[in-house]
Amino acid sequence: MNVLKCQNCKKKSGRYRNASKMWRGKISVSATFTVLWVSWLPEYFPSPDTLAFILMAVNSLLVIIILTARFAKNLRTQLTPLFEATAEVSYYKFDYGTT
């Protein structure tokens, strides 16, 4: 079990077993991107934020296209009898006797 030294206590020899009691500061989290073995990556690709935005836009467009295609296929299968009936009616030239 790790025993941590108290940095902020009044007693010089005091020790805490809980790290949360030792440090009560603000936590700062920031994203850092380091390229270790790929030195050509920053030259040919945009920054990670821009790349994420572009990929989200492309993904949204793909989802819209796929959903539209599925809906169109479903609609076409449901309207096939209506199209066939319309084609058959248009084959016959009816004279309704309107004068």
C-alpha cells in the first residue's frame, strides 16, 4: 500500500493514505497530440479537430444517403402495383364520350 506524504499539512511528519486528502487543487485536462513515429502526418493531414469535423460531416452525408436509398427502395416496392396499373390503363386509349 502506497503511503503518500502530506504536502499541505501543518505537521511535518504527517502521512496520508488517501491521495484525495493530500491534494485539493483544480484539475486541468487538455488534449495534446504528439506524433512520435509519423513525421509526415502533419504535412499531409489537417489538424485533428479539423479532421474530426470533416469526418463527422462525411459520416452524416453517408447516413443521409443510405437512409434515403432504403426509403426509396421501400417506397418503390410498395408503389409497384400502382405503376403497373397506371401503365396498363395508359395502354388502352379510352374514349369517355365527352363532347
